Amino acid sequence: MKKRWLDVRILLAVVLAGLSMVALAQAPQGAPPAAEVKPAPPVVEVVRPAPPVAAPATEVIENPYGIEALWKQGDFVARGTLIILVIMSIGSWYIGVVKVIEQARVLKDGREADEKFWKAKSVKDAIVALREDSAFRFVAEKAAHAAEHHGNMPGQRLDMNSWVSMTAQRAMDVVANRLQRGLAFLATVGSTAPFVGLFGTVWGIYHALTAIGIAGQASIDKVAGPVGEALIMTALGLAVAVPAVLGYNWLVRRNKVAMELVRHFGGGVHMTLLGPGARKGA
């Protein structure tokens, strides 16, 4: 009996051992090691520079009392006065530039006449050597023509000397009149522009007094515009008159120099035409 119980116990042990072996065979051989979790790299925060702060825009304040405001806010009298001053200024500068060019040409022709006229073999050759529109050629042509045709007119009672002298003088007077052309405008502008500006000044003061009377008080905002208009008109009148006066005096002086050259040349032509054998040489 004991032997049989022992055998049963051995048999149970063997069965349990077999079951244990089967369980171990079916179990996974080994779980893969858990993946190593690497620590995340530190997050670097990129600090972007702040955008430059734009400088505050400078507020442009229009001048409410300038020339533009004068034109926009002025009445027909103020605008008419301003237009007259502008016309005077443009005309003065135009005439001044034209006269300077004209006088420079006359002075150049004078030097050319001294170099070419007196070196020619005859008066005709000397006249041809000069520029066609030269004032010196004009004087020489008139004097030579008078000397050539002296005595051809019936009733001619003037002698050769007087006839040629009168003709040359008339030609020089024509040249002088051409040089004087336009200077009267400069003289007129120089003498009247300040008074035109003064008229605009008086008109602006009248507007200031009117604004004070309507408002009932002499506040600065009521009188600043008309008074500014008056001062601008005064300044414009002087700005137009001063260049005109200076230009007139300077151009008159240059005209005298140019006419001295023309008269000197005319006297030389006169003596040449009256010299011995002058008519033959002419």
C-alpha cells in the first residue's frame, strides 16, 4: 500500500515536472529589451530681434500765409497784382539776357572791324570782309554809298564832306537806337514795380482791417493772412524792381562803350572816304 502511494506521488511529480517543462517551452524566450529612451535635446528658443521702430512721421504743416495761399485765398485784385509783377520780372530778365548777348556781339564785331577793315586794299574789300549783320558794316556801307553817289542827285548843294558825315551820323544813330531798344522797359519796371507792390500792400492791409471789423476783435488769426499778403506784395515789388534797376544801369554803361567803338569806326571810315583817291578806291 505504501509502495503504491509512493508510486502515485512519483507519478504526480513527473506530471508536474512535465507540465512545467511544457509551460517553459511555450513561454517567449526573452522579451526584447526596452528601447532606450534618449532624452530630448534641449529646445533652443530663437529670439528674433524686434523690428526697428519707425521714427514718427514728421507732420508737414502747410504754410497758410505763403504765396500759394495768397493765390488761392486772394481776390481778383491781389491775383492781378501778382500777375503784373510776374510779367514785369519775366520781361526784365528776358530783355536783360537779350541785350547782354547783343552787346557782346557788337563788341566782338568792333574787334573784328579793327583787325580786318583797316588792312583791306579798298573800302569795298573791307566792307565785304565784315559780317553781314554787323553794325560796323552797316555804317561803312552807308558812308561808302553816300560817297559814291554824291553829286548824282539833282540840286545837290552839300559838299562831299558834309554829305558823307551826315550819312554816317544817321547810320550811327540807327545803331544807337537798336542798342537802346528794350531799355525803356527796364527803366519803367525799375521805377514802377515798387509802387505796384505797394498797391498790393495797401490792399492787404485793407483786407486785414475788414477782417478785424467783421470779427469785432483784433485776433492774430484774423489779421495774419491779410498782413502776410501785404508783406509778400512788398517783397515781390522790391524783388522785381532791384534787378531791373541794376540791369538798366549796367546795360546803359555797356551801350556807351559799344557806341564809342561805333563812332570811332565811323570817323575812321569818313576820313578814309575823303582822303586822296578815296572815291577811286571805294
